[in-house]
Amino acid sequence: LLFTSSIYSVISLIASLSFTTEKNWGLKLKLQENLGSENDKVPVLDFSALIKPSEKTKILFTVTDTIKLVTGKDRIFIEPYIKQGGNISASVQFMY
């Protein structure tokens, strides 16, 4: 559990859970609640998965701001600062 604060009087509570095997795969889940009178009241839920099909190859799947992504709504930080809610990405890394 992590506690942070910023110049905009925003207090963030962050909880993160991760699991990684020694060789083949890993999962990470992060939940963040931004507390403040003008902040969006919906928590930020991020998820990522890592797969290593070989020693020199990694595949990473990431879903950020999952709740806003599923509902199709924007994230309000502090009026009038609005950000698109959520995204999905995938990447492949080759180690030489």
C-alpha cells in the first residue's frame, strides 16, 4: 500500500499485487484511488500479464484504467482536465 500526495491536493492510495514465475509468466494488478473533492470517484484499475515463450522473447499485455475502459467514460482528474479512460496494449520484446 502506497500513499502519495501532489500539488493539487490529491491524495492517492495505491495497492499493487504481482506474481511472477521464475521463467515463463507473470501477472500484475494495481488499484489506485485518488481522493479529493474534484477528483473522479471511480478507482483506477490496471492489469498486466507477461509471457516468456522463450528465453529471449517477452510478450506483454496491458489494460489500463479498466473500469473507465469498460464503461466508455472519460477520467476526470481535476476540472477541466479530462483524459480518455483506459486503453489496451500488447508488445513483444526480443532480447539479443
